[in-house]
Amino acid sequence: MLAISSALNSGGYCDRGNNNYCYLLSLFEQKIQQIIDYSLTTIILLNQWAQIRT
């Protein structure tokens, strides 16, 4: 996901007064990353719990 904002930045998109959009995009990317991290943690914990039970 981080490729999106870095591609926009390298194209000079964020330098032309579109900082608001780039800021929102980076927040969105951080939120996506948190969701992915949380999901992976949940899957790992469920796997460990299943192994303990069997």
C-alpha cells in the first residue's frame, strides 16, 4: 500500500498543493497496516490455541 503515496510523491503530485489528499492517503495506509497486523496476530493466536487444545 505504501507504494501508492510514494509513487504520488515521486511524481511531484504532493508538491502541487495536494498535500491534504496525500495526508489522508498516508493515514489510510497506516490504518490498513494496523488492520493487517491485527489480523495476523489473531490468526497466530488462534493457531496456538488450537494446538494447545488438541
